[in-house]
Amino acid sequence: MRRSSIDRPYREPPPKTLGKRVVVTRHKGLAHPAAPNTPVGEMTYRRVRADIVYGRLAPGQKLTLDRMRDAYGSAVSTLREIFNGLASEGLITAEGARGFEVASVSPDNLREVAAMRQLLECDALRSSFEAGDVEWEGRVVAAHHKLASQEKRMAAGDRSGEEILRRYDWEFHNALISACGSRVLLEMHASIYDKYLRYLMLAAVFRGEPVAEEHRKLLTFALERDWRGAQATTITHIQDCVAQMVSGDWWLS
């Protein structure tokens, strides 16, 4: 399993002043970076969350407040509130007096996360395909173009852009369901997708041409408004990826 030093987390330029209190808003998925005027607490929350989802903070890693303060340049009280918020999302485990640690991973949890993603995404696909307009089509086509370009680079052996690939993957799947008409469903999907993405990053899975072909099919089904075909392809897309992750030896690393 990939592990990175906590002394080198992902960083955004830190603001010069600290807010009085952390206000963590519901996230919109990792593909939506913080705006320049985002409050300090929210920016730190996004950084910690991204480090967990992208595997830079390893499962089971202890999150000692003093070390985290130095790594993220935030007050201990700010980090404690952020960690409690992430614990409520299931990304961090609160150990009482022993502090915090990154949530563990397991094959059973992966299957549960994948099943929930499949349920939400398939439901949203039907509504989105039925309601989607020309603007929606444009978003889907544009998102697929970026994803397909990055998949070609990965297939050619360039693995340096894995995080970019995962962001484009999210943008494409999110575009497909973006016209579903339910903000609650989209927020739930974004949350579960990030948990699924965490497994993808830790397992370093890339299925090559099969996954690229599935994405091409999803694009075609979207333009044809064939939500049944899209649902069937999505189920295969998720289940085949889960099977590859579960059978891998990265759990033992």
C-alpha cells in the first residue's frame, strides 16, 4: 500500500490570517478546488481531506495534533474540529484520549462503498439522461475528451498523471448525472465517490483499454439518451474494478 511522509502533504498557499472558527461546508467533490477567498478553516479541511482521499495520508496513520499543526500550518483547535468533522464522514477514526487516525480499509468496506456508488449513480443516470439538454451534452462531451486524453497517456506508460486521471474520471461521471435534478443525490454521490476514489488511489488500479471502452460507451449512451445501456455499463464498470482491487496484493503492503 502506498504511504507518504506526513511531513510532505499536499499544500495550497496558506493565507496570512486565521479565522476565529472553522466552518466546514459540505464538499462538492475533489474536482472543485477552493476559491481564493475561501476561509482558512475550509482550505485546511480540503487539504486534509484530499490527502486522505488521494492516499497521501495512509490508512491507520496516526494524526498527532502537534505534527499536523506543523504540517498544515493550522492551530491545534482548528485541526481538532476538522478531524472531528472528517470522523463524521468516516475518513478519520476518533480514538478518544488516544487522538485521531486515518480510517482503515478492507475488502468488505470497499464492496459496501462500491455498492452504494452503483446504487446512487444508476438512479441518477436515468433522471439525468431524461432531463439533460444541449448544455448538459456539452459538459459530458468536454469531460470525456479530457478523460480520454489522459487515459491515452496512461496507456502509453506515463503514470505521472494518475491524480489528474482520477480528477477527470470524477468530472466525467459527475457530468453524466449532473442533470438529475437532485442536489441531495449529487452531494451523496460526491461523498461516496471520494471514498471509492481513495481505494482506487491506494490500489493504483488502471484497467487500460477495457475501462476506456466503457467510458466511450457511456458517452454514446448519454448522447443517445439510453439510460438503460448506461446503467448496465456502469455496473460492469464498477464491479470489474472492484474485483481487480480485491484480488490485488496491495492490501498486504
